[in-house]
Amino acid sequence: MPASLLWCYLLFASFHCRMAFLWIASLVLCSLWGARGQTERCSGYEAINVLKADSYLIADLVLIGNCSSHSSDIENLRLLVEYQTDSRLHVLITDADSQVFQIQEHVLPRPRSENASSSSSGLQFSFTQSPFAFSVTRASTGETLFDTADTPLIFETQYIRLRTRLPSNPNIYGLGEHSDDFRLPTWNYTRTLWNTESPMIPNGLNLYGSHPVYFDHRGESGTHGVFLRSSNGMDVKLGTSDQGQQFLEYNVIGGVFDFYFLAGPTPTDVSKQYAEVVGLPAFVPYWVLGFHQCKYGYKSIDEVGQVVDAYAAAGIPLETMWGDIDYMSDHQDFTTDGSRYPLEKVRQLVQSLHDDGQHYVQILDPGIHRAGGYPTYTRGAEQNVFLKAADGSFYRGFQWPGEVVWPDWLHPNTQEWWTDEIRRFYDPNSGVNVDGLWVDMNEASNMCESTSCFASTSARTWVANKGIAVRKRYGDPVPFLGVPERDLFNPLYRIQNRWGDISSKTLWTNITNADGTHQYDTHNFYGTMMAGATRNALLSRNSAVRPFVLTRSTFAGVGRVAAHWFGDNASRWDHYRTTIRQMLSFTALHAVPFVGSDVCGFNENATEKMCARWALLGAFQPFYRNHADTTANRQEFYLWPLVTQAAKKAIDTRYKLLDYMYTSLWKASADGTPNASPLWFFYPSDSNTFGIQNQWMLGDALLVSPVVDDDSQSVSFYLPDDIWYDFWTFEQKAGGGQTHRLDGVQWDEIPVHIRGGTILAMRTESANTTAQLREKNFRIIVAPGKDGTAKGELYLDDGASLDVGGNKSEIGFVWDGQSFAANGTFGFETDVKVERVVVLGGEGGEVVTHEGPWGLGGEFGFHL
């Protein structure tokens, strides 16, 4: 025990020692005091054996003096610096013995390095030899973007720390998943990354996903990004030092420092560069942009059918019905309840939906009921695919079915078993012919609150002896599996996990995966691996079409395999507002374009006016699903007059814009361009936009500014200094870089503006299903900018094929002030035509319509 810590305990213990609560308080305070004292006396490392070439630098880092602030020092480190591209710099600090855990390559593949020259790179790396510190600067301006000089590097077996300076009043975004302000607070603020069950999506706490990337926006100086490729639990702290220096500090309970610095310099550039690092997002099928309905609590398949009929009777288009866990027998995956959801009746409903051009999706949970006679468990046990306790028995916990075991997604047999289960149950000829799958509870959530739940004797012994069982089981260390003899339950540095201990409400962190790694290190990507395995299974079931998977738990790169909804929110106005900044975090910063909330809220009871507003807001977000808990009242759109009216208008407008949204999703999958962005992405020099979080750009043309105040019919919104057009009336408006107020906004209205300089392709009318919508013609809206010109694009394909080959059209639209032209590639055959081109902003605000029709099989245009 350090002397400072011992002195502190003695001091406090001697004062009112008989008062137990003071003694407990002293333990907490002194632990913090002692830990701080330890980190302050750490001396860091010295860089030796430095070797520098044109595209890389390598060095050894040697510990200068004992630190051991929260665990044992790792004395010898390796430094690797790579100029991978002209806009991406890779900095890796790892242990010299290659024992410390690193994310497996197949879990999150590394981006390919182009071995760029340091002389042409947009970023420059420099370092101080002793104590070792490094900085990253922007080559074009010399501005420092990342600088670790203020505090020494700490690299221990269960605690690594690195701090970088930030400019005064920085604009920092990212580090999801969270429900906090989109622009993060920068004083005494901590973002904890540790995936967890998180009902009510509380502010200031860790939620369902971990995305250790941040964007630093510096106005006219540009934007850069920093991604830490780490799945270990961490606290990322933003604050101000005693000397008044703003900082961002990583406090991680394991792993390595594996940084990717992204040069930008525009915000969209950083988004695209980040997508290159973690993988471009998967392109979704066209139908998933339709409206979806779900509720936990539909008591029977007959009730589900009644909901479908009620939507039709109300004249509200419904694209997809979803099945929550109600359909299961005893909440077991791959079963239907024989009395409430008999398989044959489920099949009949699904067939009826398909006959009407609609779709059906079901839920799956990772917890597999440990029950004799349950075939899914039996087959999994035979293939040895479940996570194991220290004694070799299956690790057990608690989820909806009761006692469960969990798949080990790193076991070589698990994909085959999972695919087989999905193909059996969802066989189109004999099972439930779903169109997509929804994976939930995959953080993984464990309802077992105690470390004694279903624990074997050997597992309980492990709790007492920490690490001994793992050391006996695996023997000599294997590279990158994690340093042996760690305390995998209670690391001395405690991240600020919502539930306290890192094993609370999840899988025990000492559990060993099949490849020898531990849940301590891999916990944060458990859900993403389940989503990936589900996508692979759907591809095996039908390799010709794009699979659709929705996941609750996420990690960096999840967009490659799945969409995401924001979990168990509530029917509250503040959660209505929260969905905007959650969407922007995922679409603009985390490379996950297809996201959305449970419209009208999941928990608690929705109210009519709030649900009407949410029906409108949700229509301008990528994923659009009404979903409520079993404890909540019904909230289908047809139940209230105001909501019905709002939903009809919302869906009608959304469907007319569906190809515009589809095109933006295609761009996201092609190069990482965000499909929804904050205003500062388009106006990076306008400081008034930096903190805006209740408006968003949908694609590159539409600015959405919903009413956000409780039960209000007024809204204030900001219009940057540009030309704007009211989406509903086509009235031209000069933004002026000012805040505008609009009163009397009806319950079926939402302010939307078209940005000058853009061209929108819209269907001329809506339809009841997306299949019917694809038969409707287009009209083109031209919104000239300040210079009188405009441009836009339209992507067309069959909406379903995984590999469309040449069966696609990538059409560019250009307006030069006098003539309109459509050119590009026209490989998609369609009878759909462009009926008219509408040019806004004529003399005196005139709207000029040019009648077609023009076919979409080749170039076309006209001249005034």
C-alpha cells in the first residue's frame, strides 16, 4: 500500500472511528486519493531503438520507473506508426510480448494500408523521446490535433491511460452510444463505454453500444476524427486540468492503444474515412424504408392480424408487421406457442402479408433455454457451441425462458449451428417465412443479479481465487489472448458502469471464449457478433437478396452487418427529442445509416399529441417503427384522430421521398457519406450550427426542423446564410444565418426546407406498399442556389438483390440556370418515367413546371 494511502486510512479511521458510515466513506475517498497519487507519480516510458522510414516509424518503449497505479506495469512496449493513406495515420502502442488482448482480425478487420509517404500525408506524427509523448498535427496548417505531452503514458495489465490536449471550448462529438447532448459536455464529463441493458435510455450513463470514435470540429480550421480500436471497457473523460488546459483522457481497463487518426478536413470526409476503417455499411433492401408496426404484448396471431386489418381500414399504409417474444413457446427461440401462435396460422398470416406486398420480421434472443427436450439446446450442446464456466460446464444465467446458456460466437461450430437453426425454423416451405430478423438482449443481458445464480462449484471457486482456473485451463500464454492472472471480475480501476460491477446484468467477465480470450475483453462486441452470425445465416437461407438484421447491441463496424434501433426508450417528450441526436450520432459519426427509435416510445403510455408529433418526426428518419412494451397502452397510429391524420400525411410524404432516402442510403454503403447529418456538416464555418441538435439534414437537400417543445405548436429553427425553399409551399426564403420562429404549427405539420443548390427526385404520389410505390412516376424538384445552379442524383435498382451487377442506374441531375440535364448510367430497366421537372426560385419567386414525360432508360433534358 502506498504511504499516502496508508496515511489517509489511519487519519480517517482515527476520527469518529465508531461511526461505520464515516469509515466506509473514508475507504472510498482514500481509494480515490491513493489512485490519484499513484498516477501522478508515474514517470512514463522512454523511446529507444527508433527506426524511421518514409511510410512508418517503429520504436521500443521502456518503463522509466514503477507506476502500478491500478495493476502491474508492463515494462516493455512497442510503438508502430503507419502513414496508411494521405488522410489516415495509424498509431499502435502494444506490449512487446504480444500478450495483451487485441481485437481479432475477423471480428473487426483492419483497413488496408496504402503505405503512403509521410511527405504527402495530411497528418504528421512527432514524438518526445523521454518521457515518451507524441503529437499529431495537420500538415497544411501545422495545427496540433492530438498531443499527449501533459501526462505520462500509463500501460498496465488492467489499466492504460492516455490524455490529449484539446483547444478551449472544443466541439467534440461521438463516443456513443449515449443519450446526452450531441455536442458533448467538456467539463467534468465522462463517457463510459460498456454495453449494457439500459431501459429508459438514461442521460450520462452507458447504453447498449460502444463506439470509441470522436470528431473534433474546429470551424474554419477543419474537422478530424480519432478512433481507438478497442473493445475493452473504458471511461473517456473530458475536463480541464488544474492548469486550465482542456483535455480528453482515455482510462481503459485493458487492451492496447490502437489509434486511427482521420484527417478530414471536412466533416463528411471524416465520416467517409471512418467508414473505411470499420467497414462500409451494408445496403438495405428497399422495403425496409416502409412503415413498421410492433408491440410486445400482442396476445395471439389473431390479434396481430386484427392490427394489420385495422391499419388497412384506417387508410394508413403498413409495410411490415413485427413479432416480439409473444410468438414463442415459453419464450424459447425457434418455437411458436401452440395455442396462441400456432405455426400454421402464423404461416397463413405471413403468406397473406406477402400476397399484399407486405413483410414480416421476428425477434430472437441469444439466451438459449437450458431444457431437456428443447431441440435447439440439444443440437447446440452436441456441437459444444455454448460459453463455458471455468470447470468446463456450460455457463448459465437467466433470460426470458428462465435458465439459459449463451452461444459462444467465437466457437468454430457456432455459425453452422445458428445457421441450421434459422434455416430449420424459417424454412419458407414449412416454417415462418420471415423477411428479416431482429436480435435483442444481446449486450448480452443477464437477468441473474447474483454471482451465485446457477454457478458451478468450480466457477464460484474462481470468484474467490481470481484467474487461477483460467491459468490452469489454458496454460502458457498465447499471443493477444490477454495477460494471464488478471482479476477479471473486479479490476482496481472501476469504470463508471451504470450497474456497478462489470459483470452485473451481463455475462461473467471471467468466462473464456473458445479461442482463449475472455468476456472481460470481448464483451462489447458480443452483440455485433450475434448480428453478424444472423446476417450470415440469412444469406445462407437466400444468398440472392440483401438480408435485413436489426440489433440492439452495437460496436464499431456494426453497420457492416446490421441496422440499429435505440432500445427501450419511453413515451416522453424528452425521449422524442433525444431520438434526433441519437440518430445523428449513428448516421453521421458511427457509420450506421439505418437507425431509428421506437416511435411514440416503448415504455410508459403515449399521449395523443406527442404521438402525432413523433409520427411526423419518425417519418424523416431512416428506420420508422411504432413499438410499445407489454406494460404500455396500445399506441397504433389509428387509435387517435390526431395521430391518424399526422401519420397519413407523414407516410404519404415519406413514401414520395423514399427513392431520395434510398439513394442516400446507397451512397452511405458505397463510400460512407452520411444519409443524415447535423447542420455543421454543410456549414462548417458557421459557429451557430455547432450546438444545434434538434434539426437535421436528411440527405443533402432537406432540412428537418420539428416542433420539439412539449405540447407546443410553435418552433424556433435556424437557417444558415443560404437560399432555402419551404418544402410544402416552395416559397423561397433567405436564411440569413438567423433563428426563425413559426407559430401555429398544426399537429399534422412539420417544418421542412429544401437547401438551395440541390435537386430532389420524388414520386408523384404515394402508395399502400413500397412494391406499389415502385410503379409510380417521378417529378423532379430543382431548387437553385445563390449562383442559380443546382445538382442532385437518383439511384435505381430492383430494391432487393444483393449483387445487382449492371442492373442499376446512377443518374446525375444538373441545372445550370438555363438548361436541365440527366446523365449517368442507365442499367436498370423500368417503365417508370419522369412526368415533370419543377424549377423553383424564378423571377418573383415563380415556380416553373416543365412537362415530360421522359423515360429513365437514357439521358434526357431541356433548355429554356
